[in-house]
Amino acid sequence: MGAAKKGKGIPIIEVNAEWCKRCGICIDFCPTDVYDRAEDGLPLVARGDDCIWCDLCELRCPDFAINLKPKEGEAVS
């Protein structure tokens, strides 16, 4: 079961396939192994419930192709 940062909950993880150059930085930096790599290299959210909302994937993405946002009805503190 996921252990999201206190007060943040588990985010919706969006990967913009048009912007992503499939470098794998998000996959490599994820401490909880949330992503799998598709055959074409696109990161796939395979274990979203394991996301701890550390922001490493979003912050390290050179293409700004990853966006973490709260699930509908959840506030981020």
C-alpha cells in the first residue's frame, strides 16, 4: 500500500506522451518504483498507489511531461 507524504494523499500522475522524449529519468529516480517502461520507452504509471508524492519525477523531467495533481475532492496541504 502507498505511503503518500503526510497530508498530500496519492496523486493523479499524468504523463504527456507528446512532450516526453522517453529519457527514463522519471523511472530511474522514482524511489517507490511507480513506473514501468513501455516498449517505446514511455513511462507507464504501473503502481500509482505506491507514489509518495516526492515530486522527483515531476521536478527532474527535462520536458515538463509529468504532472502530479490531487485527486478530485482532495486538498493538498
